[in-house]
Amino acid sequence: MSFTEVTAEFAYSEGEGDRTLESWRHEHRKYYTRVLAVRGESFDEASLVVAESFELLNPKRAPKV
């Protein structure tokens, strides 16, 4: 999916910042811009990103935080 297709639900589930899509885009825009610059590339909001989620299958074995 493109950067602009990431949903508010995904941004919330990632749990970073204030969990809003606006915050997610702001922070990830900075990250992708920085990382791609090292490679001599530039960030474009049409760029493809991987947004994957995981499901905890055995919560009894989850580490205690």
C-alpha cells in the first residue's frame, strides 16, 4: 500500500505517539525521509510501505511489562 493508504486504525494499533494517523504520518515521514536520504533517494507519499500487524496467539506466555 502507499504511505497515504495507511489507515487511522493501523496507526492507532501501532501504539506510538498519540496514536493518531496525523502523528503516525508525521513521525514516519521524518523516518522515511532520513533513511532514504542515506541511500540517495527521496521520500514521496506515493511510496509503498509495509503495514503489518501480528496477533498474540498465546497471551499466557507473553512477557510481563
